[in-house]
Amino acid sequence: MATARKRQVSLTDTKYYHCISRCVRRAYLCGEDKVTGQSYEHRRGWIEDKLLELAKVFCIDVCAYAVMSNHTHIVLYVDDIKAKMLSDKAMIIRWHKLFKGTILSHKSLQGERLDSAQQTFLNKDIEQFRERLSSISWFMRVLNESIARKANKEDNCTGRFYSLPSMALKVLIDIHSKLIVFHSFPIF
């Protein structure tokens, strides 16, 4: 029987994950298309800039990355302890750096008083923000969507830029034998 994707990421097993995203339709992330002679090297900068931006917002650290001609490799560390320790206000501020938020999250940041029902709804929103800002699926979604939109605009086309789903490999490190083991599964 298949295991749900959200259960495949187990922070008790490891907090390190190697994520891979591949392009479709012979699209280029970087390098030069030998058929057309077009250079896509500037896209490497798009990815690097977005990784730096996301690492400041998400409770996920970028340990290593490689941008290949048609795919990326990114090793991520999920800092769930940081996600739990950040205040509600800090979570709202982080969420608003990437997404527009809710009416209640904006009211809260502006210091407006919320009644108990509004506070209950806001607390649920904040819990969702906290969960998503420590999720590799959400991290990869935001990264890939941003790059895909720019690349599609530049290529003057629409549709998928990345194949779905991204692949994540658990990075299990045995400190005593210095062995690194990878377990693969798709993420959304």
C-alpha cells in the first residue's frame, strides 16, 4: 500500500533532503542550446537569487545546490525547531514576504484588536503558515513556480516548465561509518 507523501518526509529520520527538479520540453535552465545557439546562463542567477530569498523566509536552510542545463539538485535542511520557536508575529511577517496573507493577518500586524473568533481563525492561519514555511514541498513549489514563470515569459510560451513531481531523497548520515544513504520519493 502506498504511503502518503506528507508521511514520507520524516524529520525524525533525517532533516536533510536532496531535491531534484527537471525541466520538460527540452527547456534549458542554464547553459547554451546547441541547436539555436541561445545562452540561458543568466537563469542560473535567477535560481541562486531565489534560493537566497527563500532561505531567509522559510525555516529551511540551503546546504548545497547545483544548477545543471535541464535540472537542479538542492540539499535542504528542515529546521523544524526554528519554526516552532518563532513568534506568531514573525511567522506572519515571513509569510507576507512571499504571499499576500489574510485580512486577519494584516489586521494583526497593524495592531488592530481581534475578537475571539477572529483570533481563533488567525491562530489557524498562523499554524498553517508555520507548517508551510517548514515544508520542503512548499519550498520547492515556490522556487519552481517563480523560475517557471520567468522562463515561460522569456521563451514566450505557456505550460509546464518543470516535470512533476519534484524528487526528494532522504539524506541519512551514519556518523560512525561516514556513510550517506539516499531514499527517493516524489514530492509536490
